[in-house]
Amino acid sequence: MELWVFLSMAGALFQTVRFMLQKQLSQIKLSASGATFARFLYSAPLALGVAAIYLHTVGKGVPNLSIGFWAHGALGGTAQILATVFTVMLFGRRNFAVGITLKKTEVMMAALIGMVFLGDMISAFGSIALCIGLAGVLVLSGPIEVEGSFLRRLFTPSAILGLSAGAFFGVSSVSYRAASLTVSSADPFERAIVTLAAVTMMQMIAMSVWLYFRDRPEILRVLSTWKTAVFVGLTSLAGSFCWFAAFTLQNAAYVKAVGQIELIFGIAAATLFFKEKITKREIAGMALVATSIMVLVLWS
């Protein structure tokens, strides 16, 4: 097994555990923003410490970071914050496995984003995959309402949250790969840990300022849940490092394609830990989304 494949699978596993913890936090005390902030508050100092230890161990100083690095990192960090908030909100509306599946539309959304903003062409198989994926999202979003406009009947709040999360996760993946590749080092782990430390610190500062002005009591609630939130930080750090390292070794689209194993982890978490039942409709929707992803990756 190639290293980037192992890292992608490990990243998906850590990410599933982290979302499980964030779902639990959102159900107990915290808002979607608070559960997202907990991730960065408890992972940023750890990431900074690990980066310092690693650079000291290999006998290197902090590499010169270009404006492009900070620009790509800021874009990816902002997109990831929004994607995480949407995902936690989605967990409040649907069961865990469905939420994970809707979030994984990031592969399809990345293809669409590339076509619209970068002029990337989508093959015939790619178009078929996107249609299958859209059908899966619509099935997962719930029964179609009888009344209302056509778009409202098709795109329920769950579908909108899932597609939005997928789109922003797609943007963050590509941005993180772009940022890590600007780090002047041949060591993929150095590029990964430096990028991770810089991005998570920016995210922690940005969310601290946002909550300070918009919902100051939520900061205290996040601090009061440290016994659970600290594990959110740990799993976030481990998962993000695996993703970042994989991005330095392979195309982000292929990394995220392997990361679709998170669907299996999500189903296991929903049934074994949250004791949630998955309906036949939801199984059919998840199967459609998984099929669209495989078609997109293998034949488009």
C-alpha cells in the first residue's frame, strides 16, 4: 500500500471520530459554531508544538513562507470553517451516516468548481457521475414536498447544507495542497506539519474574534466542555496531519477519493455508537452517492 493511500484512510478514520465528538458536543451544550471552534481551539496549540518539535528534531528552522502560502492557507482555512459549521448543523437534522454521506459530495462539488472557475472539462462519464450523485443527494434529503416552487421541493435544507459542506471542503482540499506545495522543502511531512500549524492558528484566531463579537458566552461554553473538546482537538490534529501529508504526495482529488472510506466508518458509527437506524431510502441514497464518486474517480 502506498503511503498516501494509508494516510488518506487514516485521515478519514480520525475525521469520523472527530465528527462523532462534535456531534455529541452540539447535542449537549454547544452551537454549530461552538463545536467548530472547539476543534481549532484545542488543536492549534498542539499543531504548533508538534511543528516546533519536528523542526527541532530534524535540525531545521521555520521555512520561508510566501504570500501565496498565506493566501492559499487563508482561503482553505475559511472554507474549512464554513464546511465544518454546515456539517455540524447537518448532524442536527439527519442521522450521522446520512450527514457524512451528504458531506462526501465534496468530490462531485470539486469537479463542478473546477469546471466553473478553472475551465476544467468534465467527460461524459463525469457528467453521468454528477447526475447519479445529484439523485443520491435528493434521495437522502428526504421526501419531496408537494407544495412550493420546483427548486424548493427538490433542495431541502438538508440537501443545501450537505452540498454547501461538500463544496467548501472541496475548496479547502485544493487550497491546502496548493499551500503545502509552496513550502520550500523536499520533506512531505515538514510541508504538512508547517502548513497544518499555520492554518489552524489562523482558524483559531479568526473564530476567536468572530465569537468574541457575535457570541461571547459561547467561548466560555467551549472552555467548560474541555474534557470532551480536548479529544476533538487531538483527533483533529491527527486527521488533519494525515490529510495534509497525503496532499503533499498526491493529487487532492485522488486523496479525497480514497477518503470515501469515511462512508463506511460513518455507517458503523451511526449504528454502533449513536444507535441510529438507517432506512432503506437512506441506504439507497448512500449507494447512489458512493456509485457516483466511484464513476467520477475511475472513469471521468
